[in-house]
Amino acid sequence: MCGIVGVVARSPVNQLLYDGLLVLQHRGQDAAGIVTADGASFHMHKGGGMVRDVFRTRNMRSLAGHAGIAHTRYPTAGSAWSAAESQPFYVNSPFGIVLGHNGNLTNSEQLKQDLFRLDLRHVNTESDSEVLLNVLAHELAANATNYKLDPATIFAAVSGVHRRCRGAYAVVAMIAGYGLLAFRDPYGIRPLVFGKSETPNGREYLVSSESVALDGMGFKLVRDVAPGEAIFIDLDGNFYSQQCAVNPTLNPCIFEFVYLARPDSVIDGISVYETRLRMGESLARKMQRDFAHLDIDVVIPIPDSSRPAAMQLANRLNVDYREGFIKNRYIGRTFIMPGQAIRRKSVRQKLNAIGMEFRGKNVLLVDDSIVRGTTSREIVQMARESGARKVYFASAAPPVRYPNVYGIDMPTREELIASGRSDDEIAREIGCDALIYQDLDDLIEDVRSVNPAVSHFETSCFSGLYITGDVTQDYLDGVEAQRRDGAKPREASTAQLDLGLEMAD
């Protein structure tokens, strides 16, 4: 769930790109990078950590140019951060190209072999984003005449990328001396939008993972990039677009609406905030139907993304809504250390209970989802220690039973608390008196009802159905083995950043 930004402007873009990354910081805290294009020259700075920590005044001054791309990294497939994995990536042959990628390729290992044996290209990291960059570079070379590019040639190269690459990918890239290229996978799994701004010097364009990056910088949302579509904006600000895939279909990741995206974003014409309100409504209907016997005194959200659902749930149940947990926003760095004691300590540092909201009450806690259950278990215990008489727990999402392979670093199946357990067994594991999960059909309808034109969604972590059709059991076993192997250096790594994301519970 990385964040990507691309800009073609009439004035220096370094500040625009930096501000865009700040708005998309929730999509990745491991590393950040900016590349600007000054004519045919690139200027790059990237490093590990939060956006505010990576860039200093001297770095910003060196990022000259009126076009550029930026990336904030969230690791996928269990990969730990290293300097070599920071994006954007760069190749200098046959054209100077920089690329930032949100998503995950499911056939990257085969592509690596093909690049080495057939395309005579070298991949230097374990990142599938570098694989994607090299595939794009090869396709540009294969379609160019006399090493010259035009929009038709660039779109033909993207068609070649679509034919070769499997999985989820939203991409921004700069081609030295030509302009900004952005494209989305043929299933439209990961989000990508673009907007424009009319200035006294001419029109400017901005491409981003989420619409919030447009809102805060004076750009007007034009639309989402369609599945399989590519857009190209040359350095003079001329805009071109073309569908580059055969039979594309729109299947946005439903977890974007549950948790990943900011509530003030609009993705594929769907307001994230409105979907979360509707999740609360459908949860209320389920509780009125199946859990009417529960005597609930107060509904309390687990900050922050569950608030809209919790408010609407309380409203429909005619029960008081209260803020029972205060989140420490200044915790800074959390060092990932072996052992659950350290993990539990970090939960206590991130959240503090307001005792008066729990004392002597039957409390319904509402969270956006439950992944490992470690955080949920600790929060239930905090509620009991604060004097709650009964603690019920509601999840705005269905049980997470399967790994995600399209760009979200979910745990292995044995780490997913819902894998192989019934709801009652999960309730016992986290220590609550009753557990209420959202139904998948209701979740799909909650999102679809905001924009009926979108009829299908990528739901694999809930359903086990992988939309790209190429995810086998052997592939899942390999990803999980890679994740287990990668956990050791990840635990020992210094300065892994944690904003309290419940995904990392």
C-alpha cells in the first residue's frame, strides 16, 4: 500500500511532491523518495523513514525541475527496508527512466528469469518494482524506432507490460527528456487518480494514489485512471491517454475502503468516508438481528479509522457513543523487537484508556478489522482493567482468513487469528464476551451502494478468491516462506517506524 505522486508543472515541483508525500504518509512509513526532471537530467533523493525525516532543506534545493515523481514505501511480501529497496528506481538504458510503484507483482520471479536470460537486463534488488521498471524499459526499447519515443510508442510499451506482468500495480514514471507516464493494472486493484490546475503560466497535472493529494494542493480531480489505461503528459504539458489492456475490468481492493485509504479520499467515484458510515449501518442491522440480547451501554471506537462506522453503529442502535481511548500521536519511533512483551508494551504506549467511560459499563468496542488479534486482545484487556463489566467487540470488516498478495503485507496464515477458527474461538482468543464480524456480502454492498457503477471488488483476504487467476497454493506457500525468512532481519532492524497502524498489530 505505497503512496505515489507524479507532477508536471510550470514552476519547480519539489515542494509539491514533498507536500503530496506528507498527505500520503499513511500509505507507507518505511522510506520515501523524490526524483525531479530538469530537462533530460534527473535529481534524486531518497532514504529510510518518514517523509519529514528523509528530506532536509539542502535535499530540497537539489531537486530542481518542473516535473517529477515521488514515493512513500510500505513493504510487501514480508520485505524489510534497506537503502537499495527505496523508490523511485532508476535505469539509464535505453532511456533514462525512474519509476515508483504501488502494488505487488505475482509473477516477479519468472519475470526476473526472463529479464536475465532473454532481455539481457539485470535486477539488483529483491523488489518487484525494479522488475516492473526493467520490463517497461525493455518494452520501450522494443517498440521504439531509432530510439525515439512518441505517445503511441509509449502506449505500445505499456501494452507489453500488461501482457507480461501479473498482479496489482499503479505506476508513475518519468522518461528523461519526454515526460510523465502513469498507468494502472488491467484489474484496477490499486488506486490511481489524476487532476489538473489552471495557472497563469498554463495547465499543470498531478497524479496520485488518492484524491486527498489533489485537494490540499489546489488541483481539481479529473477522474481515476481506468484499469489498463495509461496517461502520458509531456514536459510541455500536453496530455495523452489510451487503453492499453485487452478486456480490462474494474476490481478495486475493498480493503482500501475498510482501512487503507484516508476517509476524505474518493476512489473510483466512491467516498471512503461514506462507505465507512454504511459499514456501521450494516453492522447495526446484524446486531439487531442476531445480537439483540446484548445489553450495551456505550459504543467506543478504536482510533482512528473505525470512528465513522462506530458513530453510525451507535446512532442506529440508539446507544451512547464515547471516545474511550486516546492515541499518542507523538510516540515517534517504535523499535521492532522479538517477543510479545515488547509488542504489548507498544500498544500501551500508543493508546491510553479513559477510565470513566468503561467503569461499570457493558462496552462495545469497534475496530476496522482484526488481523493477528494481538492488538485486539490487549485493548480488550485494557477495557477490563479500566472497569468494564462486559466487553463486546465488533469488526467493520469480515474475518481476515487469507493472505493478501496484491500489495498489502499481511501475516502468514498461521498468524491470522481468523484462519481455521470460528467466531467463538476468536472471541476466546482475544478475551471478549461476544464478537461481531461484518458479513462479506454486506461489506461489498456497503461500498457498491455509494457508486453502483462499480460492481466487483478484490476481496481475497476475506474470500480467498484471487482475481488475477494466477495465485496457486504453491505461490502462497512461497510468499509465506519468504515472509518468515524476512522476519528475522526485520526484527533486528533498527528504527522501523510505526504510526500505530492496526495492520501491524
